[in-house]
Amino acid sequence: MSSTAVVIGAGIIGSDVAYELAKAGYDVTVVDKGPGPGSGSTSASSACIRFNYSTITSVAVSWEAKLLWADWESYLEGTDDGQLASFIQVGGLSVDLPGSTREPVSVRFDKVGVPHEVLTKAELEERFPAMDFTSYYPPKPVTEDAFWDDSDQPLTCTYMPDAGFMDDPQFAAHNLMAAARRKGATFRFRAGVAEILRTGEGDEQRVSGVRLEDGTVIEADVVVNAAGPHSGQINELAGVLDDFAVTTRPMRVEVHHFRAPEGYGRADGTPGPFMADTDLGTYFRGEPGGGILNGGAEPACDELEWLDNPDVYTPTATQAVYEAQSYRLARRIPELQIPNTPSGVVGIYDVSSDWVPIYDKTSLPGFYVAIGTSGNQFKNAPVVGQILRAVIDHCEAGHDHDTEPAPLTLPRTGVELDLSEYSRLREVDPDAGGAGIFA
């Protein structure tokens, strides 16, 4: 008899966990309170595929994942009614911040084998003529006079030629659902979880399944919380938060759309490059059809919009956030035209206290988490399922992942991961993530 698993959440993370567990022989049921796969945070994702992270482990995971995105049909072992989301390679830029004491991103790229170049201001402006590579660091509120000050400081960047984005993040989640279903997984939508069930007494307790809001009971040997911004509520139902050293909170974010000025995209119609612009406190990438998508990098000078309830928030773009992000973008792309009325998408991130995700077991045997993804883990989804599968297999075989982390060697790059980096028990380094989503 195969082991049974319930995955709570059918976003890009939960759908990949379901796919990997189903491939491993688990009888998987996915439950989600939304109307379909990827209908929550995933639908608002910028879906950027880049590799500039602050640790070797995170760089290795993102590079492995890129190889899977670029070979999506092979990874999924089929299509989704003949269609799939597409990886669009546009290249990407990561700013080298002045005065940083951190190891340069290029050093981490060398260790993992990520192709890259370090480019000077002159080289950058020759390759990307629509962009100005002056440094204005540190990021400043656009409401302060200092934001508009001139600068003569040059910017250098590490260029990632293999960076890009997935053209439809919600459809990518649908692709994973279709692949998981081919392996026998079942998906139930508009199915909120009301209770995490337990069996046994005292120290012998372990998870035994979930009770849905309509009263349906689904028994399971393993339950995975991949509920995105609702993950904290699910953890409270499970009663597992007492030993978490890393906390999570829902946060409202906005991304905005602009028309790209001439010269930002390539002559062949390829959208313009991705840029992690921590110098100004923003990020952006090209869009098919000549657009630019622009979001915030959560710089220290900005007030973040934390939510008490992930279901209660303003669902439309606001003028204040739009102006902050668009004015920063216009400093980098001087010919950008800024419409008076914002056009954008609002999403909710499940943010951890150090911006690094939690992929781990919990104090309740059989109950696992893939949470705190902080808006930076869409790109890693094809590897996150492998991570959770490794942790689950390790623990269900009787090992203690807290003291003996599960082993995982990435199949395409051969990198052996240190999964303790994603532990709920890790010591929080408030500077570990750098700027927000670029943790």
C-alpha cells in the first residue's frame, strides 16, 4: 500500500511538491481554497528566473531550476493538452553595491558554474543604450529632495546571460497540476482546511490528515503546508509554531506595467533584460510586445505593508507605491514614459523574517512546511519539490532532519545541497537577504 500525502496549497510551490511526491509513489491529494492552480500569489508573480542569491545553496538551487524551466516538457514528462508555459531568456543584471562586505555574486557564480560577466559602466551603456548606469545608492524615498540629486558615481553589474522569465506563471502551475495528475494526484479546489488531524497521545502524536471546511476528512500519512500567505494560519491549526526560530507574515506588494522606450528591447523583438536594481530599490524586466514589468525590492527606506489577514487588503494598485517604483525605474531608464494612472497587479507574499524560505519538518511528525517564500522562490519551484521529497523521505525513514539534515544532490548540476539553510530552527541573520526579494 502506497503512502498518502495531502498538500495544502496549489500554487507553483505546492503543485511541484505534489508532482514530486506523486512521482515517488505517494497517493497525493492537493487542497486549495482558491478556484484553480496558481490563482493566489503565483498569479501575481513576476516569474523572473535569475541566480543572484546571497548563499551558495540558493545560487545552486536557482541554477538547477533554470535548467528545468528551459527543458520544461522533459521535466514534466509531457504537456498540458499540448501546451506549456515558456521560458524566455533575456539576460539579467545584478548590481554590485558600493561598500558591500559580502562576497561578490560573481564568486558564488564561479563556485556553482553559472555563466556570467562583470561589466563596467561603459560596457553596460554600450550593450544597453536605453539605460543609465549611474549609481544613486543608497535607495531613497522619492518624496525626499535627496532622491533627485545628481551623481557621478559609476555602477558596475554582474551580467547573467541565461536569466529570463516564464511567460505565464499561473499556467506554469497548471502545467505542474497536469503533470501531477498524470502521476495519479488529485486536486480539490474551493476546499479550505478547517483542522489538522492527529493520531496518538502525548509524544506519540503524529499527523493523520485534514478536515476541510465542508466537513470532508482526508486521511494522510504526510501533510505538507504550502499555503503561501495563509501558511501561518495552517501552522496555527497544526499547533507547530512553538519551536520556529523563523517567523512568517503576509505582505502586500504591487508590480506595474509600462511601455518600453526604444532601445530597451532587442531589435529581433526579444524583451529587454531583467535587472535586480538594489542601487535604487527596484527590479524590472521586459515583457513580450514591448512592455516593462516593474516591482519593488523592499529597500530599507520604504515602509512595508504587512497584513494581519491575507484575505483583507486593497486589491488595486495605489498611487503612492506606483510613483515610488516608477520614478526609480525612470532614473534607470531615462526615456521611460510614466502614465498618470497606474496599471499593475497586486499580490500577497508569504515573507519570512530573514527573507529565506522554510523547507522543513516540524515538531508534529508527518507535518512538513514549504513556506516563507518571500516573493523570491517562484524560480526555484522545480527544485523545491525535490527538497521537500528529500526531507520527507529522510524523516519518514526514521532520521531526524534537525540534527542530521537530509542529503540531496541536484541531478543536473551535481551540487550537494545543505538543506539546513532552510531550517525553521536556523539563527536569523537580519542582513542575510540583502534587499527583500533578492534573498
